[in-house]
Amino acid sequence: MSAKRTGGLIPCGPPPSASMPSAGAALLALRRHELDVYAQIPARLFQQLQGSEAGKKDFVFYTKPSYSMLMAGFNTQRPALHDRQTRQALGRLFDPAGLMAATQLGQGNRTVGLLPPSNPFYNDSLPLPSYAPAQATALLRQAGWQRQPDGHWRRPGLATPLALSLRYRIGDATYATAALQFRAAAEQVGIPVALVPTENSVLTSSLQAGDFDLYISMMKGSPMGFNFAPILHSASVGSDNLTRFGQPATDQLLMTLITEGNERRKRLLLRRFQVMMQAEMPIVPLFFMPYRMAVSRQLRHVVASGLKPGYAAMALSWATPEAIQADSR
């Protein structure tokens, strides 16, 4: 976001924003003082800027937990992925802890499900998803898959061995890293994975049409948003329910969650929902992302937030020359 001065204050209404073609372009604009607020900075750029003398002199740095979750989703209508044990097996080939270290320098929050650990309705009795290839192969066998002499997995009734296509948005380093990690882990246990990096302009339509086995994306939530029907109810298949998951029991629970007004009952329902989602595993929750932000020292009243864009834009104002001089002492 590039804020232009008018008198001493940001203009009324939303501040003007600058759309940057890349993180590198945004970082260059920030260093040239053409950008006063850079929100959602990639981890390594944030570390680089925070560690530089110019960065320390010109900017204040903020990191907040966000409600954006890196996740993987299965096409549950594919015959090979229709049963939950197969999905559970494949979910154990993701390495949430390793991915958080590799892509976010260890910052972020792992989670058992679709709620962040800070949420009062978070079910902390559930185990965190973790990388466990031995468990993955055991679950595959329980699901009826048999390892063949050639190393592939086959199941009676299916004409082809277990092999997956994985879609993600092209140009995003975090998605690409997660995809490469999963492919390497899957291929080590005999499951070929074809990566399909896809332009954003066609990604949504491809996912809505079910043209994938697995996808990696970001799920964006809110502090008290408990309506998961658009992404998990069977009536939403073909629109926002990209996993095409839906069962009578979960459909009913999702609708009850929307209307339940009693906090104690809602807590019980949400804990049950998290148990069901971990068992069915249409979605593999990897971790909640941090929001990182660099703000010019010439700005005041910066209120960092875990919600996009990462700050309260209307609260910003310019510092007086005296305040800026005092900061530099």
C-alpha cells in the first residue's frame, strides 16, 4: 500500500494502494520510499529487510498471526480418493513442520483443523497432522491397496495404479515448495505425482470442474467465522466445495453450526466437527500463516491485524517532523 500525503493526514476513505507485480518490485519500491506500508511480506524478504541497517532506520516491523491457512484438498469423488483411509494415508505424506520451517522460517501456527489454535473452540485434544510415511503405507494397506513388485500400489476394482495430479497456483513459492515436498515423499513410497502449476486465471475453473486429484491453496478465515457449508456441504459441489466432499451427517452438522446460538452447544458441535474433518480428511490443514508488515517510521497509529490487508488503514496518520526527529535519536 502506497499512501500519499495530503496536509498531515492520510485522505478520508481507503488509502490509495499500489499493486506490485512481484515481491521484489514491492521491496524495491519500499526502499525507494515509494511504498509506505508493505503488508504480507514473504518470510525471507522480511528477514532481509529487518536485518539491514537501512531497514532498521526507515521502518518498523510487525508480525501477527493470521487467519489464512495453507492447506491441501483432495478430489474425494475420484475413485482412488473416495475412501477416507486413503486420504488419511496421503495426508501423512505432507510435512507441516518442515514446510513451515522452509517457507516461513518457522513462523506460523500448526493446527488440527480449520480453526486456528487461538480460537476458543479449537479442539486441542486432537493430534497435529505430521509427516509419517510408515503410517501412510500402513493406512494404504488397510484401505485395500497392495504394493506390487514394480513398486506401484494397486487396489482390486481399479484399473490403474495409485497416481496423482497436484494443482497449485503458478508463481507462488510456498505452494511450489509444498507440492515438491509432497511429490518427493509420495514417490519414495511408490506413488507417482504429476505437478500441475496453473495460471490463476484458469485455476479456479479447473478446480470447480474437478480436474485434479489434489490441490494446494490458501484458505482464508476470520476470528469468529464458523460457516463452513460453502466449502464442505454437498450442495456446494461445483462452486466453492472444491474437494467435492459431502455426507448426510456432515451436511447436517454444518447447517446446525450456522444456526446454533447457544455457546456451550456450539463449542461441542465445533469440537465434533473438527474430529469428523480429521477422520474424513477431505482437507489436510498444514499451518496458519503469519502476517508480516513493514511500515515507514513516518506513519503513526499503526494497528497491525491478522486479517487482510494486515492493518487498520483508516487509523494511519503521518508523524510530525518533531516525532520523526525524536525517533532518529
